[in-house]
Amino acid sequence: MNLYKEEGRVYTRSLELLSDAQKKSPLKTEIKAILWLQGESDARDDGRYLSYEKNLLSLVDRYRKDLNNPELPFIACTIGSFLDKKRFARTEEINKILLSLPSKRKNTACVDARDITETIGDQVHFSKEAQKEIGKRFTAAYLKLQASENQGK
């Protein structure tokens, strides 16, 4: 399954869920940002990491186009530095790409979670407590993007 292809099931499903949420909400809803925490499978040493940056930038562009919001904030998060280096040999390369996102697309940020080491026990996925901390970092990054956008007005 490819997350980046426009016909990809995960991408298409994400758009459907966003649309459903807006339609079913009793309040007027607005999508304020896309939060992105993914990349482990692309960190395998099978060559996928070579197209990760191109695919990530395309994903940012497509969400903005498909959601009709060219300024939509997109906030990524680094993948775990605790990943098994034998299974995920390209973790550092993926994190470097994620961290460089703000230099490639405006109104983006990258939350650095390389210092968070708590997993659910599988050495792949962050624990619930780790996810809470990442959520706080996503919030801080979003507020910083909003503040810089407001200064530009």
C-alpha cells in the first residue's frame, strides 16, 4: 500500500474521514492542519527511502490542493530513534528528510521526537505516554506556525 499515490487507499480514506467529520459535526468545522507521523516502513533498506522526500512533498501539496487550502499547515514528526537498525537501517535518512521539510515547503514544521524512547514494546510504535508528549509538541509547533503567520499579516 502506498500512502502517497492519489489512488492510494490510505490517502483516499483520510480525505473521506475528513469530509465525513465536517459533514457530521453539529458545528461548522474547519481543518486547521495535517499532522504526520509515519515513515518507519520507508526506513527499511529496500530503496523506498530514496523516494521518501519526493513523496512527502507531493503529499503536502496534494492535501493542500484536495482540501482547497494552499496555506494549510502540515506538521510532521520524526520517527523513533529506537527503531531496530537491522530492520530499519535508514531511520536517520528519513528523519533528516522530515526535519528538512520546513526548508522545502512554507507553513510546515517538523516535531523532533528522536529523544523519546518509550515504545509499546515492539520497538516500532511510540507508547501512549510518548504519544501524549508528541501531541504537546504538535500543538506547540502549530501555535508557532500560527504566530508567525499572524505576524506576516
